[in-house]
Amino acid sequence: MILGKQLLELLRGLGIRRLCVPRRLKCNYYLPQCIAVNLLLGRYALCLGGFGSTIISRINDLEVLLSSMEGVPCDAYLTKPSDCIASMDLLIDIPRKPHFIIDLSLWDKHTKSEKNELVEQVLASISTIRKYLWDTNLELTSASSEFLNNLNKFARGFNHRVIIRSYGPNINGDAVMLDPEGDCILNESMIAGFSTFIIGGIVDKERRAKGETWRLYRALGLNVPRCRIELRNSIIGVPDRINKIIEIVLMTIFETRSIETAVVMAMSKKDRVNRLLYELQRVAYRIRGENGVLLAVTRSMITRINWVNATEKEVELALRKSHVVVLSNDEMNKYLSLGIAKPGPESHRYVDAK
């Protein structure tokens, strides 16, 4: 996003109002940012002239067209560096912060499948960084030769400029360790104040790894705050994938200005269902019957609980897993009047909501 905005300003300063791009250019995020990343990677060069056909985007006063052999004249076009006769050099200012560090000191503690998952999350983190910043805003520390071999195997043909070090992080400026068991809660002002975010390269899909980030913190000899990301006073439902944690921080800075909104946007189906399970258990009424205690909510309560924007199928899945039944308001009122229904610890928050 930052690089994309810079690119637009540079093109405007050069008098480029119509840019042609090749059909093979694939972008799944902000187009100017994607173009800037491809220029920095050396995949493409910016050349004078060219022709275009179909307009695929209008961004401020810039028209972006698909390149063609003839058609509408362009002010500049993207092509392979080897095919560019008159290339234009753009001095893009690489942002220095925010800076993200993934430390891989605990690589050897992982199982084989967890190592594969960790490499996948690192690669996904590079893609996430590129949506907003540049590769050098991501640093991999304590990277072993085995990790590098796995990374190269999984990313064969993948060009990147991520900083990779064999030793631990060298912290410059204000930094924070993101730890789901940290003793402080990360908020928007903290995110704005910190320049470096340290994340443990930890995947615990097959092991019990409670407290591993704390152990990593001590092993690295860090002296920075350890903060957790919460969602309405709980870490339940907060994504734990490394790339998702980075995404939450970046979205908070550049888009939402709200951690809660960023977390909800970053949640997966599993995250949303887990959070709904948690909320249902807290808000459900306890109805005493001959066969034990029945957990129940009303349909209007479910609508209010679903602030995580879960789909109907996800809500149904959460209801099945939590063994909570849905009653009408009349049915619930009947049980309440008979004195056999007791509200859950958070029922009042959703009953009284407008």
C-alpha cells in the first residue's frame, strides 16, 4: 500500500497518465502496490511508450490498460527488463517501519509436519507484508540451514528480498514481543508507538507448547514488553497463524485503526466457530429439566452474539458443537416465569441490547 501510493506520485510527477500492463501480471491486492513490488523484484521494467486495449482500472488520474501490439497509445508500459528499450528508473523510498521479526530458534522442537506448516506460514507472511510494505520489512532470525533448505524447497522459483539471519534478533528502537500469554494487552496506541514486532516461529499443531513464546523470550535475552492480542477480553478466536498476526497489525495501522475490526476481518472459519462456542457457553440460559440441564438461547440473542460475522452454516456448526438449542422468546419467557431457567454469566448483555 505504501509503495503503491509512492508509485502513483512518481508516475504523476513523470506525466504518466496511461499505463499499460501485461496480461500475465497477476495481482490479488492493491494494483499500484503490486506493480511496485514487481518493479522492485526486477520482474518488470517501466518503459516509455507502448499500446493498450482494455481499461482494467482507474486509480485517481491514472488509467491502467492491458498491453497490446496496437490500440490506445500509452505513456509507459510494463514488460520484462530484457524487452525494454528505454527503461525508466523510479526511486522508491523503502519504508523502515513497521518491522517484523520472526525468530526461528525453536525450529528443532517442531515435528516434521509442523516444520512444513511453519515454512508455509513464513511464505504467507511474505505475501502479507507485500500488500502493505516491502520484503525487507520482514526479518527471519535464528534461521538454521535445515529451515533454509525447507524454505528453498517449498519456494522453488519464488523471488524475495526478506532479511535472513543465522543469529538472533538485534533490536533497534521500540519493540514488542507478540505472545498470546503476554502480560499486557496490545492496543492501537501501542501499535502506533512500536516500530518492531517480534513473533515466535512456533507451530504447535501436534504438541502441547504452552509457554513456548515465554521460553523463547528468555532464551533470546529480550527486554521488551510481551503483549497479547485480545478480542473483547479474550484470546479465543484470535488467529494464531504468524501471517495472520502480522496481517492484524498491518490492517490496524493502514486500514481499520481498530484492532477488534482487524481481528474479525482476519478470522478464519475455525476462529469464528471457536469464538461463537465461547460466546454461546457464556450467554446461554441454563434450563433445569428431568434429564438434566439444557442450554438454550433465543434467535434474537444469536443475532447479537454474531458480531464476528459468521455465516449461517458457521452459526449452526457452533450450536451443534456447543449443544445449545434455540428457543422462541415465548418459550424462554415461559421457562423464566416458571423459575426453572437461569441466565448465563453474560446473558444480560445480549437480552438488553437494542
